[in-house]
Amino acid sequence: MSAIERIIATLSSDGHEMYGGEAVTQLQHALQCAVFAEQAGAPEALVIAALLHDYGHLVAGDEGAAEKGIDLCHEKLGAEFLANWFPPAVTEPIRLHVAAKRYLCAVDPDYFETLSPASVTSLKVQGGPYNEDGVERFRRNPFWQDAVKLRAWDDLGKDPEMKTPPLDAYRDMLNRVAGSQGPA
């Protein structure tokens, strides 16, 4: 089984767990985020980043960790795992999507009010809003703007009534974007 087939199989089987205190499953959340990225006209690599941004939750098996006050750094775990097959245009926004939440809480006073209760809980264990140094460090990363876009889709992807294409609709795109990385 290829790496892409394994990723799809994991999302298909383990993605039916509820998404950290939200009203959607991991898979519904992933698909919704990918749809929002496509609707925004994002390049394929960023659509795939949106689809896979929480893959680290599945790798870690960390359901409920935030509620217990534990940060398993799913963003780093997922990015490191996926870097075996995907280019930085996919993995770096994934690595930074939690940092983007911390950044947005620091620079936009209204942003915090838009967070779901589960996202507020996870923000606490992820270190809370950045201070000025954190904001500047975040902005120095070449992928910071893509991470902010991904964060916006992440915040939106929590609608239990939203219709999405099936996961299989992204198979070819996953293969194309993984192929842009070169041989693994």
C-alpha cells in the first residue's frame, strides 16, 4: 500500500472519531477545511494542508488530551510525519496552524471571541496568545500567511450539517502534491 493509500485509509478509519469536543468528526472537519481552501482558490498544496492539518491527532491518538491539560503538539507530529511525502508548502502551514491561532489572538482582539469552547481549551494548553516577541517570530516564517489562511478554514470547519465531497475526491490531488516532493 502506498503512503497516500495509508493516509487515506487512516483518515477513513480513524477519522470517524469526534473532533475534540466539536460537533463533527475528524474526517468531516478535514473535508470541510479542504472545501473552504478550494473555495478560496488556494493552490493544491494548501488545499492538501487544509485536508491533513490535524493528521497529527490521528497519529498521536490524542482524543481528549487538551481537556486533560496535555498538549501533544499534534501540529508538529503531523507535519513531521507528512514531510516524508509532502513538500514544505503542505507541511509548514500544518506545523504553524496552532501558532497562527496564538498569533491571531495576539493581534486581533475580536478573534478570541470567535473561537469555539474546545478551541479556547486547546489554546490554554498550547501556550495562550503570543506576546510581542512571539508575534514577530511568527511573522518571520515564510509560511506564516498560509498558516493564517489555514487557521481561518480550521475555525470554520465545524459544521455538522455541511455537505462535502468524499475523501476519495482528493485522491488525485494528494498524489499530485506528494509527487511534487520527488521520490521519498
